[in-house]
Amino acid sequence: MNFLAHLYLSGNNEDIITGNFIADHVKGNGINKFSEPIRKGIILHREIDQFTDSHPQFILSKNRLAPTYRKYAGVIVDMYYDHFLSAFWQDYSDEPIKKFTRRMYKILLKRFLILPPKTKRILPFMAKDNWLVGYGKPEGLGRALSGMAYRTPFDSGMENAINDLLENYVLFKKEFEEFFPEIIEYTNKKRTILFE
């Protein structure tokens, strides 16, 4: 799952939202720098990733890309799934996506000083250009994938991955639609446990 899905799955607790958003930029013992509620958000993010990586529908999507994109296949599927969530947002939320993303950016920018350096670098650009809404359009997703390709240390080919999505759109969408209700149910249970 990528940024939009992680935020969506966080619920309404601002600490969980913050921890879930920053988790990929927090390595090892770095988790101990944060308050316990934010640590719970980081833990939730890791459990979401673990559930996602082992889910049969995600594996189907990933295996379709693996021959071309190798170790980057999973990252690309994360982006594809954010695309489907953004593009079909009304199927999963009564809150309009632009209102949701404004609320998320406000929560995160309010805590800007405690964010990891990498998060601090990307968040202002993400908020200014509203990447999360942009993911819902092929051109917005294509820009995001090209940006990721530019930042990878190896030749990933991710800048071409938008073409794979468009060529197999129905298959990837079907896999997302079978996967996403299950991650929602899983995450709702996990959040309940974290707050017990």
C-alpha cells in the first residue's frame, strides 16, 4: 500500500495517521524517538504491509509485473492500488477525496517539526500538488512512477509501468477490488487492538 491507502486505513486518530504516514522513513530503533501513540501508527503501517505482501490478490498483481520490473514489482502494485483507491474513492468513503486529503495534509503539516527528514522533504510538494488526488488519473500516476524511477539507484523501468496498468487495467482493478475490503476489515481489527 502507498500513501493514500495508508492514510485511509489509519482511521481518525491523528497520532495513528502520523505514524502510519511516516513509517517507511523510520528505520530500526528510530521508532523510539516518537511518542507511544505515533509508534502505534508505525506498527500499524508495518502490519498493513505484511498483510498486503502475503495477500493472494496482491501476489497475482505483483507476479504479472515481476518479469519486467523484478524487485520493483511490489512497489509498482502499491502505486496501482493507490490509483484505484483515488479513482474510485466514492466507493470507499462518503467524505470527498479533496476534503479528505486537505484534512490529512493539515494534520501532518501541523506536526512538521517531528517528521523524519525524508518526510519533511516530500510532504510540502505532495500537499502543494495534491499527489494523492493526482494518483487517480493515469497522467498523475505516470508522473509519480517516473519520479520514483528517477530516484531509484538502479534502472528500474518504473517510468514505463503506467503502460502495463493501462494494458491490464481490468485485471489489476479486479484484484484490487477483491483485496481492499479484506485489508479494511483487517486494519479495523488491528486498530481496535492497538487502542485496548
